[in-house]
Amino acid sequence: MITWTISQMQRKADDGFVIHVWYRVDDVDGQYSSVATGECDYTQTGPDFVPYDELTQDMVVGWVKDSLGAEQVAALEANLDAQLDAQKQVALGMPW
């Protein structure tokens, strides 16, 4: 299961506008897991300002995905799935 989370945000002190977001994407399947991290920058343009105390994680994850674009989001998630598949192809242990 793939989960997107926001690990940190940087905002302007005067109005709370978010200017930088750090994100994490986890893919977990039982005992197997893979992770990707990244960052996005934002500039104050347009009338779509949301007050800082009204932001939700889902809202900011949406911003990140929009910033990356559908193709890059799909590629990132496919890469995480491929890492899980690769992990499932090897095993640890001894025959005794």
C-alpha cells in the first residue's frame, strides 16, 4: 500500500504562506517496504491562498502531486512497487 505524507513545511512568518514542502512516500506489502522522499517549492501567485491553520495533510499532498504531475507520480509509485518486487525475489537464511 502506498502512503504519501508530509514530513515538514516551511512558511513565511508574516502570512503563513507555505514556500517549501518535504514529502515522503512509503510502499508497504507485509514485511517488505520501500520509501522515496522529496521536496517542492511554492511561490505566492493567484488568489488560491489557504490560511496556514486551515491546511490539511491531504490538501498539501495534493499540492505535491500536482507539482510533480501525474506522469512523475505514477513513475515514482511504479518504482516503489518495483523495489518491493525485487525484495521479494531474495531470501535470507541458512538451510540448517
